[in-house]
Amino acid sequence: MRQYVVDAFTKEVFAGNPAAVCYLDRWPADTLMRRIAVENNLSETAFVVREGEELRIRWFTPGGEIDLCGHATLASAYVYFRFVDPAAERVTFQSLSGPLTVTREGSLLAMDFPAYKLSPTEVTEEMTAVLGLRPREAWLGRDLLCVLDRPEDVTDLKPDLGKALDLPGLLLHATAPGTGETDCVSRTFAPKLCVDEDPVCGSGHCHIVPYWADRLGKKELTAYQASSRGGTLYCCMEGDRVRLAGHAALFSQGEILTEP
């Protein structure tokens, strides 16, 4: 089984968010895909299979399958354009979240993703205990979005991930206004999926971008994920969709040996 590891939302390896990508002729058993994701120990491993005229993508974290993943979709598109169909300018993946189209835009790859609808939720003492400071706002989509006052509040976070297991939402995102070159900064934590910190989270920005686009009154945003690896996303709200664009860099390619 051929596997590529691609660093997404970065121009250089050792930054951004690494994802493993496997292009296959048929679907392996779900148990095998879960075991490969655990063995890779990355935040996501993507599996892509051609079904007739369509490509279908599935994403597995070490904790199981997930319904939407940005950086592994970007990585899968990078592999498609480089190794599967170098002449293509566009690729569409069928997924649990519907069709996801990725297009080449110069050196960038731009993804068309659904935006999550956010509902305000009460800021609780449990959120404060996890983050070590009280959020000024909290919102729920698929994930929990906590809004902090300053960029350094985000970069300096040392959350209690054990306590985060009891918070609502699948993932936990902390965000704050940007620093001039960026409109917002964020970090993402996913202990419920056996991922302490997701270095650069595309699906998280399907929460973060709608929030900041509304607050800042602008459609186009530059977002920075302030993990230790770091990554930049060039974003645009388009109705109920979010355009997420970024660079990608190939780290490795190899064979997975699943047979004795």
C-alpha cells in the first residue's frame, strides 16, 4: 500500500500539519484503516478510492473516523496533482460532508468546504478550568470555539486536556484577534480523538472563519494557527461555504506492509 506524508498549510517540511495519504484501488477493512492511523500516530490519515467516475475520501484519527478534515484533504489534493493527474487543475472528493473540491491557484491549493453553524453557549467554570483563563465568548458547532482577548492568550495556553474530555463539542478551538499580518490566531485540541494538539486544523477553521468574518465585517481573512509547528490559511467566506487555501510540502513516500 503506497503512502505519502504531506505537511499541509506550509511551504516547507517540519511545519504545518502532517497528514498521511493512501490512494487505493479498493477499500481496506475499517479495522485496518484504524490500525494504520494508530500506527502513523498523526492527527489524520486519509484514504482515497476511486468509485466509478468519483473519488471518495475518508479520514481516520488515532481515535477513529472523522466527518471532515481540512489538512488531510489538502494533502490528498497535493498527492493527486503531483502523482495521480499532474495535468488536472481541479479535483473533487466525495466525503461524509458532501463533495469537497480543491483547485490549483498558482502555488496555493484552495478547498471549498462547508461552514459550521455556530450557536452561542454559556461560558462555564469547566471551560475556565481547562484553559486556565476565562473565555470572553463560547460557541458550539460540531466543535467548541472559545474566544480569548489577546493573541498571547492563545499562544501561551497550556490546557488541561484531561478535563477537556468533559467539555461539549468534538474538538476544542481557542481563538483571538490577530497581530496585524493576520486577522486571527488559534490553536486546536482534540483529546477525544486521541490527538492532544492538532497543529493546523482545516475543519476547525470552518468554525473560526465564520466567527471572525462576522465580527470583523470582512469576507477574506488570513488566519494563523499558532501551534509549535505553525501554519497559515488564506480564507474567504462564500455564503454557507468557506474557502480555505494553503501550501503543502511532501515529506515522504513509501510502502505500508500489511501482509506477513
